[in-house]
Amino acid sequence: MEHNNQQGSFGESVVAVLAAAGGYSHGKPVPDNGIDLYVARHDPDPEVDARIELQIKTTRVPDPMNIGDGVSVRLDFKRFRQLTGLRQVPAYLVAVVTPPQTAHYVAVTAECIRLNHCAYWVSLADSPVTAEMAGQKTVSVLVPSKNLLTVETIGQLLDLGIG
Amino acid sequence: MMSDELSLAELSRLQPRDIARYLRTSGWVEAGRVRYAMRWTLETADSPARVLLPALITLTDYATRVADLLYAVASVENRPARAVYTDMALIDADTQRVIVRTNAPPGTVAVADGLTTTAGINHLLLSAATSEALGENRFVLPGKKPKRARDLLAQALLEPGSEVFTIRIPLSPISGQLPLRHMSLPEPPFGRRVSQLLYRAAWAAHDAAARSLATQDLNGFAAGVNSGVTADLCAALAALGSTARDGFAVRFGWASKWSIPQTYNRPTITFGRALLPVLTEAADFLRMRNTAHHAHATVTGPVVALRQATQNSGGTVTILAGPGSSSDLLDRRVTVHLSEDRYRQAIRAHLLTESVTFDGEVTQQGNALVMSEPNPR
């Protein structure tokens, strides 16, 4: 598989693993609306049902342990706009940071499977969409390193999606 | 993209109001608010189905959420999402669905059964359109259907299916701007009035059949004539069920462009198997009852047919009732039995294309109106 495709596939899989570990259902929305993955929590009580949608960008960095304030991601303007404004289902941008070499994506031992390296999230709901942006093909977004994506944070983001 | 898949552009054109109307007429019930959407629920045999209807078209994910709803509704109704979308998007047409399950394998229908159902739908719609066009209640409809009714049948669209036959009845657009002081809405278009009559008549026939099952009394059908029940309608309903494994259902959907009174709030009429022979009986019963006595009446118009029994014994003429006739005879053909002298006068009037006028007692015999003891004017 071509490196970029492999990287993208790996990034989506990492997030899917976190969702599965939390016991949440996940999948690709139909029809294709540019969202890479939805994560849902189903409950017999519909009032507790929740769903979020994720747009996943994967980026390789020389030193995944040292990304400073965060990771800069470039989004198509159309995709950026999808994540802004009022939404019935909250949507987030997720940046998955990987090592430069695909051989280092996964480390398997008898004790554990280690996925390298991390995923971070950001909400763009309140980001302004300016006329200047509309004239550009892409928009640069910083995904902060403080927003580490974990099983727990996925649960918290789902809580925010409840009525 | 699958051929049945809907594009986001198509989905974004559906208005919340139109979707809500579809859900309501399909039996869904509004059940609270969730963020920027309304929750709707439907009781099903398994468990309650739930969908969320986005309330704001300005939501960034409006089209996607409409897609979620559409695919969920399609799954509940066991129909393609495209078909559900079309029902929601057609705001200028009432939609009736006839649901007939036969013994054919799922997804198919025997050719002969499909034709029977299609013919039944044609007769059902034509009977309702004829009743509405005539503007009066009759036990039996005339053989020659009014042009307005035939025109509606020519414009109505049928989407045949294996189990669900969908009928689209076009509604005329509201033409022009209403005057500012016009406080009431214009009269609904002919297509809507036909749909409403069909709803009332089908429910009346259903209820009369259910009562008749218990009481063995068919008089409920005679009372139903005031709601548009006719022998023709009963026969059409019976025909629709003739191929069904276990009865059939008619489901009404109302175009959102024209408001519909709250009284039309029972969208699905299910005719169980037990009701079908009653409907056949009712059709015969109404035909038998079709001998109505008319009060003293006047008929004025041209002689359109002449028939002499034997030489010098008078004859029978048919007069097309025109202006000056009793109002309930207008545009109908009235048969008059005449003595020899009067028959000769009628021949003369016929040759000169003059009108003739008679007073007398009119009775309905089958579909014919017959005037007895006529007096010329």
C-alpha cells in the first residue's frame, strides 16, 4: 500500500480501536459526507443515546514525543466548514500522529500491542468562517496536544452530544 | 454510489415541515426534543422505532441527519429509501399506497395478480373521482364517467410494486396571488377533494363491513352512501383483495402544500380477509337498492334517442336534461315513454333539433332515469 494511504488507514483504525475499547459502535456514515468515522453509544433509554462524528487526519512527524503545543493540520475548506457551526451530531477533528516509518506503527509483545503514537482532538464548532477563508483552498488548524484522545475522552465527547 | 443512494444535495432540499407531515400521516408520533431535532417514534411489532428529525435547515449536518432519518424510515417500511424520499419530496401530489401481499415469493407478484390489483386501483380511483365530479351521492355510478374524472385518472401516476402500489394524485398549483382581504383559503383542488372523498368512503365501507360481519346487516353501506360509498367503490375494494394472501391495506399520504383537516388522521385502512366477501355482497346490495324515487320533476332538452315499440303504439325517447330541468337531473339522460301523438311530436322536435319539456314522476331504474306519466309543457 502506498505510504499515505497506509498512514490514513492506520489512523482511522487507531481511533476505531479506542471506540471499540470503550464499547461504542462505530462505522462509516452513509451517504459519504466527508466524515471518516461515527461513534455511537446506544442505550435502551433513548435519552442517553449519543453520537459523534470524527474527521480523521493522520500526520507523520519526526519525533512523535515532541509536538509542542499541538499538530498543525491542513483541511480542505469544504471539510473545514463541515465541522463548524450548529450541528445536530457534534463533529470533531482528530489528528493521529504517527512515526515516520510504517514499520514502527505497531509493536507487539507477549504482554501488549502498542499502537504508535497518539491521537488528539479539537472542536471547530465555534471557529469563524470568514470570506477570506472561502477564497482559499485549504485552512490550517492547530489540534492541541493537551486534547489527547482516549477511551475516556471519547465517552466525555459522547456525553456532550446528549440533548 | 449505489443507484438508490441519495445525494446530499437532494437530501438538503427536503424541508422539516414536509418530513414531519409524512411521519405524522404514516403513524409516527412526536416524542420530545433532542438538541436541534425532534424525536419521532413509531410502535412496531418488535420494539418502538425512533428517528430524529432535524428542526433547523441551517444545521451544518442537516442533509446527513435527513439521510439517517430516511434510511431508518425506509428500513421500518421495508421500502427503498428513494421511494420514501419521493413521497416526502412530492408536495404537489397526494400519495395513496395500496399494500397487497400475495402468495408470490417476496419481492415479486404474479403477472395476473399485478394486473388485477392495477385494475382495482383504477376502478377505486375512478369511482371516487366520479362521485366527486358528480357532486352527489349515488348508490351506483353511471357507466359513462365524467370527463373531469377521466382526466384525473389520465394525470394520476402509478408506481407498481411487488407489494406496494403507489398512486400519485396531482394537485393543481395555487394560481395567482390571493387578494389581501381574502381571509379564507381557496377551495382545495379537484385531486385533493377526490383523495378526501376516497378516504371518507373507504373508511365508511370498512366500518360498514365490520359492522355487517357482526350483525349480518348490510344497511350500513346504504348509510355510507352519504360518505361516498357506492356499489362501484365496494366492488373495486373487493377486487383489490381478491389476490391478497391476507387482506390488504390502503394508506393515505397528503401533499404538504394544501392543509388537511385534523379529521383525516387515520392514514391506514386495513381490510382484513373476512371483510372481502362482505364488500362483494355490499356491491350487489347497493345495486339492488338503486331504485330511488324522485319527486315530481321537469326535464327540458334535446331528444337524443328515439325508439318505437311497434307501429302506431307510441315509443320511448331519451332526453338530455339541460337548463330548465330539475337540478338533480341536469346533464343526465331521462327516458320518457310517450303515446303515439306525443311520440310524433318528439320525432319532429328531434328533426328540428328543438328542445322538448315534460313534467312527471321520475324513478331510477338501475342506472337509468325513467319518467312516467309525462305531461308536455
